[in-house]
Amino acid sequence: MKKSSNSIKNKLLRLYKKDNPSIPTSLSKRMKIILRAFERLSFPVRFFKNLSVGDFACGTGEFCMLAAKNGAKVEGFDFNEISVEI
């Protein structure tokens, strides 16, 4: 059992290193990373249409923008003033 959990952990770590949302990149690249994550989870972004979404600890708001671009009413909240300004 431990071997399979380590295998999953290693796969997630490789994925995170490849598409780490914390590494500063261009806004368009960040949006593509988030969209790819939704695609990997088989979550169709069309479900955002007409939803109200609250994103707590939103950072620089890439998820908020993705949801809003796909029809959601979005409010993002974060304590980090620098991230909010970005």
C-alpha cells in the first residue's frame, strides 16, 4: 500500500513541478496552467456559467479570471496585498 501512495505522491510532485502556479510567469501562461488542471480533472468550465463563486486565498486571481471568463460572477479575497494588486 505504501508503495502505491508513494507512486501517487511522486506523480503529483512531478505535475506540480511542471505546472507550479507559484512560479512567476506571464498571466496568459498562468491561465493556461489553470485551464489544463481543469481539463485533467475532466471539469468542463461551461459549468461556471451563471454561478456565484467566492475564491478565498485567491492570490493573484487567475482562478477568478478563468471562472469569470466562463460566465461566473466572482469575488476573490486574499490577505496578501501584493497579490491582490497584481
